[in-house]
Amino acid sequence: MMAATQPDPWHMEAIKRRLDTLPHWLGEDRRVCIAGAPPLEDIEGQFRLAGLRCLLAALGARRGTQASATTIWLGHGLVPLGPRLLLWPAPGQALLPAPGIALPLPDPMHALWGLLEHHPPGSGTLHLPEQPDWRPLLPLLQRLPPWLPLPGRLRRAVLSRAQRLVRAHAEVAAPRPAGGILAALLGRASQPTQASQAYWRQW
């Protein structure tokens, strides 16, 4: 097994700045509809969604409908139809043929760089699940019905607990690149996989 590695802050900042080209893809009125959002138990996906919302808010984007806005599809469920469709699935996720434009940008989770608290590393290795389902790691998720719409306050509480769990460890074993990105955002090293190494080389 290869030693855990962590991108340096300059690399993280450079990747975040690549997201500055997103306005080019949104159209002049910057009306946006988010589709294909991840389920709550996909914590890495929830941080991707949080990063995208943070990025859109900073750009002054407004909510629109699929019939009239630029739709950003995050990779879950059926690909929607719309006048302008941008495809932004999780890194390493296979992109099926679709009529939209695959965004040539790093993951939207990078928009959170510098916004999440860092603490001194804990101990041991956190092993993230093979599938994007954190219910075995977070008891709170096990008590929430998956079909229940959650208020923002409860959703933020879930993400806060996920951050505390990651920070309680010294490093992360992440089967998916998104888990390695989350580890880096929280100042933790992650054990490299072939997919994650390809992602960091790309960006």
C-alpha cells in the first residue's frame, strides 16, 4: 500500500481558481437549475453540492427552471432535458453519452477550500465505504428516513458531524476521488488509488 499523501495548499488554491471559468458556461442571465443531486447518505456528494451552491451564490446566480435555465446535472438519476445542459458528475464516475456539455472543470467541492475548519490531525485511518453511503459511519444518518426532505439546519448538522469524523483521524482511505478531495479540504492525507492519482494529475 502506498503512503498517504496530501496536496499542498498552493495546489489546492490553484485548483479552486480553475473554477473561476464557470460563468462562461452559465449564460448571461446566470439562471441555474441543479439536477441529479446526491442522496443524503452520499456525504461526499453532499459536500459537492455545498461547494456548487457556494460557488453559484458567489457568482450571483439565480434559481431557474429546467425549461428556461442552464441545468447542471451532478450525476444521479436520469439526465434531464433542457435548453442548456451541463454535466458535472463526481470525479471518476462514468459519464454515459448525453446531449449535454461535460464541464472541463475540477470538482465543485474545491469551492470549499479555505472555508472548512482545520484542526490538528487525530489518529488512525478513517476507511470510507466502497459505495457512497456513510450510514455505517454516522449514526444520525441511520435514524433519518431517506425519503424525508431535510431542513437546511439538519443537513448542516449532518455535514458538521462528517467533518468532525474526518478530522478525528490522521488520514483517510478513500475508494473514490471525491473522498480524497474531502480529506484534502479538511487538511488530511489520503491513501492514493489509481483513480484519485489520475484526478490530481489532471488538475
